[in-house]
Amino acid sequence: MVNITREDSLSNWFSSIQAITVGAVIWLTAICVRKQMRDDHYMRKFYCWAGIGTFFIYLGIDDAIKFHERMGTAYHVLLFDDDSSNEGVLGSLYDFFPSYTWQMVFGPFLMVIGIFIVWFLRKALDPRSLWYWFLVGMSLYAVAIGLDYVEGLDSDQYEA
């Protein structure tokens, strides 16, 4: 119940609720920006805030229902579970990638979203102290993904 590496743990429940709450607060920010709308600039800001809020709500729901693990498993079963060798670009990428399959499937998408969030918030957060707190939060999230990557490593391939 308290094992942080399990998807059905108390810490996973807390982080899912936290991500959904963050997404809801970001959506409230988007609504406030929309109420200030005077020109096209504010409309773009609204869509950026709304997109980021939707992304955080998605992260919370995804983590709660184990969607990324299930999609990674489905990807693995569909492409690599037969007895033939892994051919093509995806097969060679899978052979090279030593951790969880979901990271290979969702990693590029999450990286693009992360770059967008950094780009947008770099411009949107006026006091520098807010920007630094955002960087601390993103760094902690990157450490969590890194630890998940290490947890997914197959230790058999490193044994002599």
C-alpha cells in the first residue's frame, strides 16, 4: 500500500489527485485569462493555459488508471510478442531500449509537451522567483521519470 513503485499505492493515488488538482487550478487560470481578453494575444494565452491544464488532468487520470502501462504493454504485444526477430526501425529501437515500453511510446510526446510548457511558462511567469520554483518542480518530475526508467531496466542483461 505504501510502496511508491506500485501503481496501486497510496502515493500513486495522492500524485494522481495532485496532478488533477494542478490541472484544475491551471484551468481556472485559463478562465481568468479569458475574462481579461481584449485581443488575439489573450486568446492564444487562454489556449496555452487550457492546453497545459488539460495535460495535467490527463496525467492524473492516466496515472490513476495505468493507461500508459497498458498502452506500452499493448504496443509490446502487438509488435514484438511473436517468435520472429524484431525487424525495422521500431524493432531495433525496442531492442536498444532497456526500460519500460511505455517510456519509448510516450516519451517523445511527453518531451514535446514539456518543451512547450517550458517555452510558454518562461514567457508567462513574470516574477523570476515563480520561474525558479517551476524549474524546481520540473526537475523533481524529471528525477521521478529517471527513477522509473532505472526501475524498468532489465538486470539480466547486465549480469556477466
